[in-house]
Amino acid sequence: MPHPRTAWLAVPVAALVAVLIHLALDLAQAESLAAPVRLAQTAPVPDAPPPEAAPGAAPTPAPAQPGDAFGEEVTLSEKTIIYMSGNATWDNAFETLIDAFKQLNTVMDRQGIKANGPSMTIYTSTDDTGFSFQAAIPLAGEPQNPPRGDIAVGKSPAGRALKFVHRGSYDAMDTTYEAITNFLDEKRLEAKDLFIEEYATDPVTTPEDQLVITVYVPVK
């Protein structure tokens, strides 16, 4: 099953519709076969208790607030960024990103480099097990002695994108990305092979359940 952050790249819409039609036909046939059994029952059946939440159930996002964007079209401007490249699995994604931002902050403090905007993660490639990323912080301009290697100075993506706002923990973003995938399918929009998460506050110091993350999905 595709990971929610890769789902919009995984299944063609036509194939998904065909599967849903097939499932609906199977369900209708099962209902017709079960009808005589239900009619033969004479004793009343007590109402079943409401299902309890399964232990370890997936976290859900915090409620949206007035003004939160969902599918708003924007034009991203290119920014000078200092970034750290890396790879992670989805199981340790947030911990890996936080470690990368900590290393960025250390380099910036040591060299006297000042931030000029919110931190962001640029996902440069993804699959069902993990992803490659750039943990990035915008700068006012290129520093005199830019670092090299895994930590470097470059440019953020620019161009047409759709904007979505998520509130809550990083793990709860799976639900947000499922909603984004549905939105893209309904609008018949094709996303590019990257996306961006921008953090309203410092992800290193903000409690995870209080994160406010703007997702930018560049579209073709």
C-alpha cells in the first residue's frame, strides 16, 4: 500500500475507479445472498456497543482554523537557502529532520549566518519506505564563506504550487496527505516529484503536537 506522501504518484485514477466498481458489485452480490438469512431470524438482536479505538491508532490532525489554506494556488518565489541533504525512513522521519535542523543551527551560529524566514523541508524524492530531503533555512543573501558538502547553500524551488495547512504532530500528517491526494484526484491535477513543508515556528523547539506546517505541492 503506498505511503500517504507518495500516493498521488502511485495509482492512476482510472484503475482506482475500476477497482471501486468491482468492489461495489461484489458487495451487492453478497447482500442479496445474505438477505434470506436475515429474514429467517425471529429473535431481536441487541444493539452492538460502539467500537473502541484500537490501541496505537494513527494520530489525527488538529482542527483547521479560519483562514487555513487547503488547495490554494500560489506562486513560490526562489529563495537563497542553507540546507543539509539527507535520507530517512518514514519510521524515523521526524527525528532525522530535527537532527538535521540542529546541525544547521550549529553551523549558522558558528559562522554568524542569520535566518531570513521559516525553516522548511524539501522532499526531493520519496517511495513507500523513505525519502531524500533538504532540511533548509532561508537566508537574506549568500554568506561570504558558504559551507560545502552535506551542508551547502542553494536555491529553493519556485513556480506554481498548491498550498495546504496542517496543524498537529508530524505523524498525523498521513491524514493530511491522504486529503491532499484526494484533492489532486478530484481536480485532475498532476503534481511534480517533490513537495515542501514549511514550519510556522522552529520545529526544534516547538512541541510536536503544536506544529503548524504549510505544505506546498508544486504542480505541472
